[in-house]
Amino acid sequence: MTHQAPPPSPQATVKRGAKRAKYDTDTLYAILDAMPLCHVGYIIDGRPVVIPTLQWREGDTLYWHGASTSRTIAAAAEQDVCVTVSILDGLVIARSAFNHSVNYRSVVVHGRPRLIDDPEHKEAALKAMIESLTPGRWDALRPMHAKEFKATGVLALDLSDASCKVRSGSPVDDAEDYDLPIWAGVLPLRSQWGTPEPDGRVLPGVETPEAIASFPQGPMFRGL
Amino acid sequence: MTHQAPPPSPQATVKRGAKRAKYDTDTLYAILDAMPLCHVGYIIDGRPVVIPTLQWREGDTLYWHGASTSRTIAAAAEQDVCVTVSILDGLVIARSAFNHSVNYRSVVVHGRPRLIDDPEHKEAALKAMIESLTPGRWDALRPMHAKEFKATGVLALDLSDASCKVRSGSPVDDAEDYDLPIWAGVLPLRSQWGTPEPDGRVLPGVETPEAIASFPQGPMFRGL
């Protein structure tokens, strides 16, 4: 059951459009599980830097990864970051410019990430990344080389300081504007997974795994 | 013609995956014009804050807007920001976990935005936002009220300090991994605009404007 929880901290409290804010974990998990693309904000050399990457979730922890030598992965473990996940669901076309809007689902998470040093935890997290996208795939892959494992940095961020915003439905026009002969409504946007495209070097007799063949119709990103 | 230009500044130079970096304006404009959703990184109270919003472009200037009283619009005009636009084009499924990747197009812009004070410039920018999405729409709308105009803050950011990254195509596996009986390829992702959905209060006899009716098949977001 969805319940409305209180905002977790001052920085995680939605300031603009507070009526669209949600703080319940059902909404939070649904958005994060629907969209792997996230944007991570760091401060590097005194400037904000926003880098797109993939996120995945286990319980109340959000993960992302990168080259262990990258400036962002190194910087992240020493500072508070902001991770934002957004899904654009449509354009909201109103009778006035001012009442135009967009339908969307978004999550903003604040916190201090932890660089995962423990090898077992790190391997489990990387396995979870692969499995969250393509269940059963991890064991079918060529095992990780030690140098690959070392070259990969994994960050974990508690979801305790997260907020969601959701807008859906029709435009909301000024009462008197509904008398105007102006079309208004929604231009919906949907993301769709296409048919898996094997590369040209899959060996004869190797079938498309079920988790990949069924991906476009599967449970992942059902909300995308 | 696309040409490879030099990176514009140290902070706009791609650090990771430099072979995927592009600095030509054709690539830059194509990505910005394909995806209105952007993520703006600010520093507020010493922390990075990443807020999703819509961007639009006129020539070498990127614009976004917000409530003129919002902390982000106020903060943006007094600091360097980072605006990132990302399009996820697919999951790249390799023969090893390490060689997994994603296909994507992204832009990162650094710079100090200007709050547009001049009323004519501000109105022209807001008109350009509406027209970039739905050509011909501005003149059909109920004109802006003075208080709406005042309540809207518009920011402009030069595109002089921008970089793009693009990945497309098949996975790139280690040479010896191609001998393994493991499926590899791409799971393509495409965004599609659906049929326009009028709200329940469009007056009888009001037709769907051509720019809206043709939107799903139109030139906008052709690259989305």
C-alpha cells in the first residue's frame, strides 16, 4: 500500500510544486526500477558537474558504477552528491503559455555515497546490476577478470534522503480560459524496447536467452 | 558538414571515454533538438542539486525557465552551472559483464547563465520555447498576463563550453571472448509520441491544430 510519508530532511524536501511531491517508498521504488538512466551531480573544482550513468537498486540502497580511476567515482566517495532520475511522460498543452507543463516522474536523492571496498559486496552489487536488467545472465557470462574487477568502482547511496515528484493528466487552465476556442490536452511520450539485435558474431547454435528475447515484453521497465 | 572541433575548455573536455567525445556543432544541435528534457546542476548551500527541466535552443544559446522566485533560478544567475541532456538508445549486452555498455547520446554544457531581464528578449525566448515544440501555437494561445510574465524567470546559457558523447552499435568484446557460445547484441530503446489526447473541455468545433495532430510524425524529436 502506498502511504504518504513525511519529507526526510530539509534538502530532500521538494521546494517548488510541493503538491506534486511524494515521499513514500512505493513511488520511489517504482520510478527507480522503471528507469535505469540517472544523472549524478558532483562538485569538482568548485563547479557542479552532472554525469549520466546507469543506476540500480537493492532494497533501500541505490548503486552506480564507473572506472575506479575516474574523477567522478573518486570525488563521489568524499562528498555529498545528488542523484536524479527523470521520466518524461508527455507534454501538457494548455490554453495559455503559462499553464503549459509536462507529465513526468522524478526522484531526487541526496547523500554521501560509499565506495564499496569489500570484494564480496562489490561482486554482489555488480551481479545485481546485470541481473536487474537480464535475470539469469550473470552465470552465463565469461567470469570477470581480476583486473576488470579492480578497474570497476561501485558506489552505494542510502535512499533515506529521497523525494519524488509526479505529474500526470490533463492541463489545468485558468477557469475563464476554458471558454476559449483553443485546443488543449496531452502529447503522451512512451519509451519502447525494440527487438533484440544480435551482433554479427554470435556463434551458430547460440539461441537468444529468454531474459533477452522477452525483454521488450518483460517485467523490467514496465513503467517506462 | 560535420567537423571535429577542438574541445572548448578544460572543464568541457571529456575525461572518460575520450574516443566517444564529439565537439562539433552538428552533433551538439542534433542532440539538444532531439531531447527537451535536461538536468541542470547547481550548488545550493554547498551541495550539488540536480533538477530536471525542459531546455530549448536558439542558435548558440540554450534556454530554460522556472518560477522567478525559485531558489534554482535565483541561484543559477550567480554561479556556474552544468546542463546535461542524455538520450538512452539501448542496452549493449556483451559476452562479459565488464564489456556491457549502453548506446546513448549526451551533451554536457558548462557556463554562467544569464537571467533575461529585457522584456522583449524574455518574451521572444518564451515564444521560442512554445514554437519549438508546437509551431504556430504562440499566436493561438491566450496572451500572457503581466503577472505570469513576471512570475517566469528565463535563463540563457552560451553553448561555447559544450561537449558531446555518443555511443552506438554492437558490443566490443575481448578478442578471445568471441569464441564463447554466449549471445551478445543490443536491446534498442526508442521513444515514441502517442496520439494527442484532448482534455475533456475542448469546445465543440475546435479542431486539433495541425502542429499537434502531426506531432507524433513531425520533424520535432525525429532523433528521439
